[in-house]
Amino acid sequence: MSKVKVGEEAIYDARVLGKPRMLVLGLQHMFAMFGATVLVPILTGLDVSTTLLFAGLGTLLFHLITGRKVPAFLGSSFAFLGGYAAVAPLLDDGSSNTALLPYACFGVAVSGILYLVLAFLFKTFGAAKVMKFFPPVVTGPIIISIGLNLAPSAINNCSDNYNWIPALVAIVVVISCNIWGKGMVRIIPILLGVIASYIVAAIMDLAGIEMIDFSEVASASWIGFPVHYENTVFSLFTNGFDSGLLITSVITIAPIAFATMMEHIGDISAISSTVGRNYIKDPGLHRTLTGDGLATIVASLFGGPANTTYGENTGVLSLTKVYDPKVIRLAALFACLLSFCPKFAAIIETMPNGTIGGISLVLYGMISAVGVRNLVETHVDFSKSRNVLVAAMIMVLTIGISYSTAGSLPLPFGGVTFSGLATGSLVGILLNAILPGKDYKFEDNLPNETGVDLEIAQGSPISKEK
């Protein structure tokens, strides 16, 4: 197995890993996204198999539009949970609100169109004019906040009953494999952590501590079609629809796209920083936004949740040092294939909360650490008060609003609310644009000024075109 030394780290050249290892790596990426991706349909009432199918298809579409260059996986977006809850809340018995979910999906599809509008602006005016609003002092704290925002869900998964035991096993295995593992063991710490934790949970279950419920697995069929027409947006136009409710869903859900688009830019910056390639320049944010937007439109029209670039998989990239986008596409293919197997989806849904929580703790922490690295490597000057204020407002508003009693910031019209991440990001962007003393310029010919330190990739085989 070939690898190149970069500083004190070994970065593996995935092109010479071989098919068996590539398949295992793809499986690991699939497991990394599974917990969060499946959780969204559970919380909203959407279909799990549909979600898996369009997570895979959306990822493949994203890779096609971005020239197969960006190692990003598109999974279910948590940002739209509030929108689904407002338009199509679960019924009193916890079952899906099948009558209203297509309306919510229509609102999500419209939000995807906003991605295309922003992509058009990038293409028309150039990334330099747009990116001056997203310097490292803005994107770094946003990336940090993304990881911190996700952290409580991991803690909650670990803290119930005896879930901390499999969670601790997952964490220990991941850290041990990544630090002391040799060869393939060091490259697949997440997958090994999932397996070890699952085994421990199964043993606990056999010992009388209820950890896993296999009843749903027994009743699930082996093969099934993952798309159900009655759950799609198209069903509204054949069965009749309420135009007022349709408009309300758009007004309620579409504004959430402003938050997710900012999150997208932060995620692309995080992936760029992790991999050491300037994806903001090539293939360009206009292409990544187009891919993300189209994936969201297609998924929502067919009854799936909104898609978004997944931080969990960025964490896997950071841990494994294998950055070949082919690995992500393999994970997407696995998701597509397994969406046709309801029994497998049921097995994944039985994954112990402790296992999900332990793995998530590591990955969410890696996301925030990448944001810190982004600030350090670009030498953001925090001796300047304006930089301190920008970063401080982003993080305090994001965390403060997210964990306030309301959990969001209501606007005085349309019943629209802004999440903590949306509010913090908007305030940070506006402050950076208004305050004097800006020392950031986006130059395509000076990639180290984009917010991503690309020096680590110079001279490395993985920095060349594939």
C-alpha cells in the first residue's frame, strides 16, 4: 500500500489501494453517514429506503456535476427538520403525516432552486467577488459551530441507560486503530469501531440488558421498491391539492436554504482544508452548489429529505487520509443498492444508540477541529478586534440560539424562524462586510489565501489530476 509523507502524517494514495480495500473504505463511508441520514426520516416520517436511495443518487449526481473531483457525500439535512415539523408534524401516535408530507417536500424542492440562483451568481460575477463575504474568519467559526451544534445529539445517544458502554467501546477502537493501527486497520477505524461496538451491544442484549430490538428486522421483507408514489410531490397534482398550503410550505421552508447554503460553503471549505485542494476554485462553488441544489430538488420531489454535504464523511477523510472521490461514489452505490432491501434498512435502524453516539462524538469533534485548523493555517489575526468580534458573534449566536428555550429565532412575519447556525452565519457575514480593516482577498492564483492551506499537497501524487 503506497503512501506519501506530509509533515508528520501519512496520506494514503487511494489509486493504488486496490479494489478490495476500496470496497471496504466505501463501506466505511456508508456507515459513517447512515446514523444521521436514517435519523432524519425517523424524525420527520419520511421513508427510510427512499432516503437511502436519493442520498446515493444525489451524491452520484453531485460528483457528475463537479467533475468527479470533490470527495463529498450528500446525506439528509437536519436543517430542514423545523420546516417539516411546521408543515407536516407527526401524528399523535408518532406515525407519518402522509397527507401533508408532500407539501413539505414541495417547499424543500423550492429551497433547492435557491441553490441554483446562488450558483448562477457565482458563475456570473466570479468567486472572488462573492467569496470576499466568506473569508477564513467567517468560514472557520462556521465550521467549528457546525461540529459543536451536532455534538449534543451524540451525547444524548450515549447517555441513555447503558449506551455509554458501546459508545466508549466505539471511541476507544476508533482512536486506537487510528493512532496505533497498521496498514488497513488504520484506514478503517470507523467501520471497526461500529462493528466492535455493535458486538458489545449484542452481548449486553444477550445478558439481559435491552440494547437491540430485532422485531422490525424479522417482519421486514428482503426486496422492495424504495419509492412510493403517494409520498411524492407528483401525487399532489394528480390527487388534488390545497394551493394555500402549498404556498405556506414554500414561505415556511424555502428561507432555510439561506442557512444550508452557508453551511455548504463552510463544508466545502472544510473538505478543501482536510484534503488540501482548493475546491472553491476548481471545480468551483457554482458547480458544488448546483450539484447540492439539484440533488435536493430531485430527492424532495420523490419523497426524500433535503440533501447536504455531510460532515461525518469529512471526518472520515480526516481520519483515514484517503481522499479519492471514488471511495465516496462506492459508498453512494452501496446506499442505492441497499435501499432496495428493507430488511437491511431495518438492521441499520436497530444500530444501538450508543454505537451511533460514540462514532458521532469522534466525527463531530473532527469537524470542529478542521475549523480550528482553517483559522490557524490561514493565520487569521485575532489581535484585531474586528476579527475577534466576527468570530465571537458567529459562535455565540449559533450555540446560544440553538440551545435556547425556543431553539430558533422567530421572524415577525410568515411564521418563519432562523436556526442558530443561520443567524450566526448571517450576522458574521454582515459584520465582516461592514467593519473596517478587512485584510482578506480571494485570488485564484494565490490559493493559500482562499481559507485553505494547500501547501501540504504540493509535490504529492494526490494533488495531481486523476
